[in-house]
Amino acid sequence: MRFTSAIVNFLALTTSIFIFSIHARTLYTLGVSKIEKRKPKPLRTGYRCDALDFPEDSGWGNNYRIEGLRKVVKQSCGIAKKRLQMTEKQKLDREMHSFWTQDDPYPMSFPQYEKFGFSKEAQVMPLPRPMQTEPGSDFVVFQPSDCKVLSVVQVSRDKVPGNYQSCRIVQWNKTLLDWLAYPGDYQEHN
């Protein structure tokens, strides 16, 4: 008896929701809401690096938001500035220390700065893949003097060490994957 009353209540509830949603749609299409008339803008601007294991423009790859890149550059810019201001003795001491402790070599100078038209002091820092902690094949190139993001590059498709190709600037709408990849990162708006 309770089961049948639960079914009847469920059917009544779903029917009323269906009827009210139809009326809500007709009010919306009559022009009550002006949101439809505006052209929606993409919510995210950044760089897209195609996955190296898939064909170009296959849709597989990583999107990097400009805000996220600025955070990475801000963190590594201080390290790069300190390294540029080191004396020769300090550089030698650091090299010996990093030899014994396996210190992280990044950020480091960008080897193909001439190919991309950057200044000689351009630095490169690996980017973590979304939802992963280890760095991938994508790198952010930045200017340590003013902490400015210059570009995002990735290891070339021919996978020759030290050979890079540029990632392209794209705009995209916020997706569920963005929410999962960058939790708590949505206080700022573009």
C-alpha cells in the first residue's frame, strides 16, 4: 500500500514539474528573458597544446588558462631573478649542491629564444598537466625581468630534445573538466 502511494506521489510530482517546465520554456521564448539576445562570450582565454600522441586538431590536448600561467610564472620568477643575480662562486656552489641533491633545474634559460623572437634572458618552466602532478611536455616561456608570460610551447612532434613548437591561443567555455582540473580557482572572472 505504501509502495503504490509512493508511486502515485512520484508521478504527480514529475507531471507537475513537466507542466511547469513547459510553461517556463514558453515564457522564455516569448522574450521575457533578454539573455538570449546577447552573444555569449567565452569564459576562458589561454593556450591550447595538442596531445603529441594524437593527430593535430584531434581535440585531445591541454588547455592552460592565462590566470593559471601567471600563477606559475609568479612562483618561478623569483627563483629566476635570484639565479640571474648570482655571482660566479654562487653559481658554482649551486651546481655542486644540485649535483649531490638532484635539485630541480627549472626555471632554466629557453634554448630556442631566437627561433621564437624572444630576448636572450627568456626562461622556461614546465607546466603540470591538468589533474596530474608530474610535468608534461608543455612549457611556459616567460621574461624574468618583469614576470611576463611570453608564450606556451611544447616539445616538438618529432620529439627531438630541445626542439619546441608553439601552442596556439584559444578561447573556450567553462566545462566540468575545468571545474575538476582547477578546483577553487574560479574567484576571478575574465
